[in-house]
Amino acid sequence: MNEQNLVALLKEGDQQAYACVVDELGNAVYNTCLGLVQNAHDAEDLAQEVFVAVFKHIHSFRGEAKLSTWIYRIAITRSLEFLRTKKRKKRFALIQQLFPGTERDNTFIAPAFYHPGVKLENKERAAVLFKALDQLPENQKSAFVLHKLEELSYAEIAEVLGLSISAVESLMVRARQNLRRLLQPYYEKNEV
Amino acid sequence: MNHTDDIENSLDGIRRAEASPYLTAKVLSRLQATAKQLTSPRWVYITASCLILLLALNLVLLIKAEKRGPHHNDAELMARQLGLDNDNPVSYH
């Protein structure tokens, strides 16, 4: 089935077409969300949300980009929104802890994230990288996740993020520079 | 090799994380649940139109009242025509 037919069926509310899209792109969406939010449970929930949003707003899909590009875009947007809300709650919890009598809330202390697809020998180093990745600005983080985890080309990332290819290149350069800066203390500690 | 490259290369050969095999079923049931919750857009439009109409009517009435002037409401006008207002020198006993 070509994409145009699939989109037409989605617009008609065809359940089989829905299932086909989830089967085809479910892992891609889940993997993208997981790379950004770094929590399996949240990523699973977000992946479901993304597909629900896709099917609810399929009428606004004009077919200017590929369906997968559009879905990636929704996945990125939803994941970043989720992270912003989480950060806001974390900040509020920190302020609350300043007042006496408030119990310490440890739900916001993120444990080390181990991506299930990383080779066993790289697990620890990848966890360090993911921790640093979490501190990057949103657009750099998104570009890095799409390139490294989803193996999208710069041209594809440019389409997803609505940027030019050179802008994506520069995002990746800055992401690498920032990661080096953030990982410097880790190297110094491990070299001694 | 630079240590930072070493870390960055830790993602080399990474496999895509796999979603739950029940993702499709979960998405479809979530979709049905939200479809039940949602009010039909038709009703949203009807309610919105009614509200706008009500506001417009209120606005028209307000403008009309303003044009008539602040002291000339219907009751006062009728009282004046019948000579029942306080300024009328003729008294009825």
C-alpha cells in the first residue's frame, strides 16, 4: 500500500490502517521518545499519546512531508513538552522543600538511564553520555537523538525539525562541543 | 583516540529500542476512550454560536439604551406623558 492510500484510509478512520502505522512506526516513535525522556515507562506512555494525536489530527496532514517525518515531529514535540512539564514540577518541588515541615520528594532524582539497545560493554559509558545529553538545549538534543539513535540523515533531521541542512550540521557540531565540555569532569576523574 | 569520542562512540551499533508488543492494542483502546469522551464538534459550534448571538444581542441592547440617554427609560417616559412625575404642578386628589 502506498503512503497516499494509507493516509486516505487513516482519514476515513480505518482501524487496520491505524494498526499498520503503529506496527510500522511504533518502534521508531518509542525509541525517539525514549532517547529524549530517558525513561521506559514515560516513553511508552508518550508513544501511545503520539499515535493518538496522529490519528486525531490526521485531517491536518497535507502530505507535504512524508508521514513518518510528520510523526517524528509530533514525537519530538510531545517529548519536549513532557520534559518541560517535568522540569517545572521539579523546580516547584525544590521550592517546596525550602519550607520547613515539607517531606523530601525523591521522585525527581533521575536514576542512571541504560538504553536497552546499547551493547553490554558500552552500557556504563552510554549512561554517562545520556546523562550529559539530558543537559543539552532542546534542539541539539533532538538532533543528536534523531541522528545517533534513529540513524536519520541530516536531510531527514532537517525535515523533521523544520530547519536547513546546514542548521542541522551546526546543531550537531554544537551538541558535540557541549557534550565534550559536560563530559570533561568525568574524564579527569577517571584518568587519575 | 580522544576520550570524548570514546564516549560518543559508545552509541555505535546501538539497536533500536522496541516498544511493547501491545502498543497497537493500547493505542486503539486509548483512541476509542478519547473518542467517547470527546463532545461532537457540531455541538461545540452550536454552543459557541449561541453564546456569540447572546453577546451580540446584549451589545445591541446596551447601545440602544445608551442612545436613548441615561434618564429616559420607558417607565419615566410614560410617567411624564401621563403627568405622574414629581415635576408636574397638577396634583391629583
